[in-house]
Amino acid sequence: MFSPQWIHTFLAIAESGSFTRAAEHLGLTQAAVSQHVRQLEMQLGPLLLRRPRALELTPAGLAFLDYCREVEQASRRLQVRLADAEAFSGEVGLTTPGSVGLALHGPLLALQAAHPGLVIRHRFAPDTEILAALLEKQYDFGVVTLRPDDPRFAASEFAAEVLELVVPAGVAVEQWEDLVRLGFIEHPDGPAMATRLLSRAFPANPGVRSLPRHGYINQVSLILDAVAQGFGFTVIPRHARQAYAQPAAISVALSGEAYPLWLVQRAEWPLSARASFVLEQLRAAMREA
């Protein structure tokens, strides 16, 4: 390993072309500058050819100069990422379920409009993919439907979500046979959500898998199009239903109890200033909603 001071000294010598000028620039004695170079050359071999009027870098010196510049650039990038002053600029990544993601989409766009320096990456994903992405350090934080028991995550309540049975406008659901007649518009989380909601409303039902499936859509923003056109019913979170552009074409036949959504992040890493800022703005938006 090379001392950061040695690296700074070698850069100053290479840029100034002189031990004397490098010493003046760094506020060191010329003897200290010479000592730093000797320490480096003990490990790397000759780095400089000392001529009467100029210094010349050897091939090893040129290679080490490239290394020094890469270290300096990496150090500057790290300082930018860690600087608390950068709360209103830079990149923030978050990943959420599609339902609450639709509710967060508008506030995120408003944030970027108010702070053009912010760059926000927002991905919709199921819980398992969200947790995996956080472990791989791809995002700053995420929102999941079930609190993880993995000690590598810190979790806190972020918002509440309510499941709803959504049917075409004007359609009533009073018994299980009404659902059989309508048919199920399924989605990746559909069976689990439907089981959770319908098991309380119809405790003796034969199970969601017994319902005829009239479609499968994996884009949360498109699921209700099939319902609006009369192809069947679905069960989705309220946030997704509230974001639908044609509310008059659908109706809510049944609502469930609220359950928490969990904010998750890596337990051992505090959020950056800008990620903390974005998160607090999103919390405020969800409280208002």
C-alpha cells in the first residue's frame, strides 16, 4: 500500500517538474519530498530520471502516475457521494411494489421538477427482488409488503395499504357465485391478495384457484383496463386503483383492512443526505394522501 502523502507528493513532482516547486506547493521541506520518492522507489524501482534542468519519468513512473491520478479521481467521487451538502443533487435509487409505486410516481416527478439536480431511479418489483437488489447495493432504499426478518435490513413502517375487490362499474358482488360468473383478472400478486381479502368475506369459499381466470396482466397500471372493459374482477391495493385514469368505469365491491408497508434499507449503512431528503418528502406525500 502507498501512503496518500506519497501519492500527493509524486503528483506534485510530476505536474511541477521539480522537487523544489513540489515542496513549496505541498508546504514540505525538499528533504521530505525526496524521502517520499525514495520510499516509493524502494517498492517500485526507479520512477524519475534526475537531469540538471528537468525531471523525466521512467516507464514505471508513467505507470505510477496513471495510478495516482485514478486514486485522486476515485477520492473526489467518494467525497461527492458522501458530502452532506449534496442533498438536492445527485442520484437516488429506490425500488417499490407497483401499487405504492404508482402513488409515489407523481411526488417523485414533483421533486425532480423542484430540484433539477436530483436524478431518481425508481423500479417496480416484488418483495423478493427488492430485497435482493438492496443486498447487491443497487438502490438506496425500498418498500416491501412484508417486514423482513433478515438482520442485514433495517425496517420501519412507511405507509398503510388496503386491498380492494374491483369490478366493472355497475356490477354487484354479493356471493361467491358472482365472482365465478365474472372471472378473475390475475396478476403476479393476485392469488395471494385475493386469498387474503376474500377468505374473510367468503370464509367457506373453495379457494381462489377454483375461480375461472379471464386474463393475466403483469403491469399494475394496465390491470384495471381489463376490468373496466368487463372481462372480470381483480384484487389490487387501493393505491393502484386510485391511480387509474378511468375511475368511472370501475367500482369497489369490497375493501379489506389496512396492512403496513415497510421501508427497508441496509442496516449497516446510513442513507446519504439526498436519499434521506427524498425519503422524507415521500413520507410527507403519503401522509397527505
